[in-house]
Amino acid sequence: ISPDVFKLINHNITELDLSCNKIGIIKRDSLYYLPNLKVLLLNENKLTELTNFTFINLQNLMYLDLNSNQISIIELNAFKGLAKLFMLYLYHNKIKYIKNGYFLDLENLNRLELY
């Protein structure tokens, strides 16, 4: 997903379903123009890594589904700024280890699925 791809759409959008789209990369600031987003579905794509600050401007995001990708790398600040995130799905990926601090900013996280 390229930066500015959502620049010209309605910034009040609250749900975005990008599942099953063969997305391989989410570039920094790609989601910047969606500050009111509450639900983001990125499941069943081809994502291999989550880089620092990928979701930085999504301060209202509550539900993030990243299941069934090929994620093997999660940078330490990938989830930075997601203080309202309630549910995070990362299962069916290639994550081999999780460093201390990955989920530090997720103070409202109630459900995390990694299996």
C-alpha cells in the first residue's frame, strides 16, 4: 500500500476491509489519512513484515486483523500509537519470536491471538 493512497477519500471512514488483496507491503504513512478508523482487516494477504510506525495515526483503531499473512518480522514500534486497540489477530503467520515491548503501548488490548 503506497503512501497517500487514501489521501483523497473520506477521512471519516471507520471500517476498512483490505483482506484477500495480495498486499505485500504497507508503507509508512499509507494509513495516515484514516485517523477515525476503528476496524482494519488485512487478513489473508502477503504481508511479510510490520515496520515501525505502520499504524501511527490510527489512534482510534480498536480491531486489527493480520491473520493468515506471511509475517515473520515485527519491528519494535510497529504498533506504536494504538492505545485504543482492543483486539489483535496475528495467527497463521511465520512469527518465530516476540521481543519484549512489542505490545507495550497497547494498554486496552483485551484479546491477542498468536497461534
